[in-house]
Amino acid sequence: MNGTSRWIVFWILLFVSGCKVGPNYEATPPVSPPQWATATSTNTAVLNDRWWQGLHSPLLDQLVTEGLAMNCDRRAAVARIQQARAAAGIAKSEQLPNLDANANYSRSRTTESTPSPLRGLAYDNYALGFDASWEIDLFGRLARESEARNAEVQFAEADHQAITESLIAEVVASYADLLGATQRRNAAIQGIAAAEELRALTEARARSGLTSDLALAGAELLLANARTLLPPIDRDWHRAANHIGVLVGRTPADAKDLLRAAPALADVPDLVALGLPAELVLRRPDLRAAESQLHAAIARLGAAMAERYPRLSISGFFGVEASQMSSLFAPGSHAVLAGPALHLPLFTGGRTTEMIAMREAQIDEARTALEQTARRAFEEVENAAHGLQQQRVYHATLITALDAATRTRDLAQQRFEAGLDNFLIVLEAEQSRLELSIQIAIAQTDLVRTYCALQKSLGGGVGEPLDNVTAKVVAVSNN
């Protein structure tokens, strides 16, 4: 074969190497409903990536910022992104030629039985040069594997965003738990003070013979019940503070010192932008992650199908070789060895066929998982949006009931002091007022938690470019 023929063959091989067997991935977003069942006036409004700032708490903003920088789960997710990117780089490098420099020396001695004029002789061999090898990706096996690795990078990035959104929602929810415990504690303290006042009043009237011992026993029971509320409330406060410390990378003692005087949150915004259902597919990181897994599975099917076809590689040695070091660089010591190698699979015992079947099943699994993830995403938005509406109604109803209970207690106490009513009416009214005060604190906490769940279900996050976030987290972890 002359030089022109070799070049023709070379360019044909390069052209063929651009072919890739197997199906190409085409993005097919899951079917989404045309509109939300829970109607709001802001369905088409722009969603706020920094939604927690709408609660107007500088301390909460500080905690979220610390969590984004110091949370261990998030830093681990950044490490997984770096691993995925490195793996993608390795897969891409497999498509390029390899070049190694080497130097070696060997001494050989033939036996007396060697059928050669060299029998019984010893000789040295010195070699210095470059080894080169290159697999020409005729049918796209290496390209498909690189495509799958790039899809896994997208999966790692989506996983990082999901952890970020969960972290923010959990910090806000835990902060609400802490404030709720504080609010419940304040209500319990007020209830204890009111119960102590009633007991003193009842005790004074009992000594004067104006009321019975039964009324005094009832007042003491009311006081005892009010005092039993404090230990579990303090337990809940410390648990919330400790959990916040874990989320933001603080020690328990440091977190509690910071949170002892935590200011209350502003009211949860009345309207929350839901956006359009179709936009949810683009925003939700779990949907993007599921789509990336489907992409990787389809690419690996192509890599498995390429195993049926021949592999062509070119290898060679370029350098100098001599029997003496002094003549290693002499004009006649140049050595060149180059040539192609063709690998044609003939019998694999069904391994390739089974590999293709496995990849096809993985595609079916990934496609089904994407569909199920989408359905759950729409369900979460609907539940959280409707739950937020109903929680507002419930919270407002409790406030109205508390006002009525307070008036009832005041009127019952006035009538008791005037000797017009039984003291049991006062006890029942005060017990109802105390229970409603505790329920309002719990309802306020649940309102913020439902708000967090809605924002998380909508794919609310930092909104900062991923590379900037990754660089910040890596810088913090290295300090």
C-alpha cells in the first residue's frame, strides 16, 4: 500500500469513527397539568429563589447563609460533583491518543540449544523513545460512555441543588420550631401566672368561708397542669436549637447562645407564586436528576450495543534502540514500530446480549422513575398550596376563639368574685384559654412549616450559579 492509499484509509477511519450506534437521547418532559387545582392569583408570577427573606428576620438570613457554607451534607454534595466531573474527564480522555515516554535496558543470553547463530551468546539492549496508542472509536462506544458520564455530572449538580433546597427549608422550619417553643413557653408562663392569681384569690375566699374546698382544689389542679407544660416545651426548644446547630455547622452551646433571644418572624406572605405546572419540571432538581439518570441509561445502551462491533486501535513505538549505550544516538539506531490492531468479537457466551437487555431494562426503570417523580412533585405542590390556605384559616379561627375564651374567662372571674357563679366555670374558661394559646403557637409553627414545604416543592433555592456556590463551599472546607 503506497502513501496515498494509507492516507485515504486513515481519513475513512476518522469519518467512520464519528458514527455512534444506539438511540440518541431526546428530552421529553413529563406530562404536566395545564393549571393547578389550588387556584391563586399569582400562578404566573415570578418565583422568588430567596423566599425565606420574605419572613424579614436578619438572624434567619444569617443562619441560612452559614448553613449554605458550612453544612456537611452540602459540602459532601460538592465533592460528589467534583468526582463526577473528574470521571467525565477520564471518559473523555479515553477518546484521545495516549503517549508515554519510556527508557529501558535488558540483558539477554541464549541457550546452547537455541536454533540460531546467536546460541550461547549474551547481548545488551538499550531503548529510549515513546509508546503511542489510540483506539479509534469506530462505533461510538467511548463517546457513549463519555455522554453517560456527562449526564452523571448533571445528576450530581441536581442532587446538590436538591440538598441545598432541603437545607434551606429545614433551617427555616427548625427556626420556626424554636420560635414556636418560645411562644408556647410564654403562653405557659402566662397561664401559670393566671393560675397562681386564681389560686391566691380562691384561697383567700376559702379562708373567709366564701367558697368551698373543692374550688380551692380545682385552682391548685389548674396551677399544677399549667406547670406541667414547661418541661416538654423546654425539651423541644433545646432539640430545635441543637438541630439548627448541626445544620449550620455550629456547636450546640454556640447555637443556643445565638438563639436565646431569637426575634419572631414576620407574618407568612399572604400570596405565594406557584408559577405554571410546566415550569415545575424545569425548576425541581429531583426531576432534573431523574432526567439525567434516563439520559445516562440511554447513552450506556449505545455503549453496550457498540460491543457487538469491531474495535480498531493503532499502537507504535518511536525512538532509538542499540546494543551499546554509546551508540544509542547513532544515525542507525532509530527504531519505528507502528501498526493497527483489529478486535472482532466472535463469541462472548451471550454477555453482550445480556448487557444490552440489562441496559434496556435500566432505561425502562429510569423512564418510569421520572414519570413517578413528576407525579409526586405535582402532588407535593397541590398538597402544600392547599395546606397553606387551610392553615391560614385554621390559625385565624384559633385567634378568634382565643379572644372569645379570654372574654369568657374575664366575665366568669368577675361573676365568681361577685358570688354569682360557681368557680368551676372560671376553671374551665381559664383552661380553654390556656389550651388555645398553646394551639395558636403550634398553628403558627405549622403555618411556617407548610410555607417551607410549598417553597421546597416549587424548587425554591439559592438562585446562585453552581460554580460560584461550589467555589465558596470548597474555600470554606479548605480553611
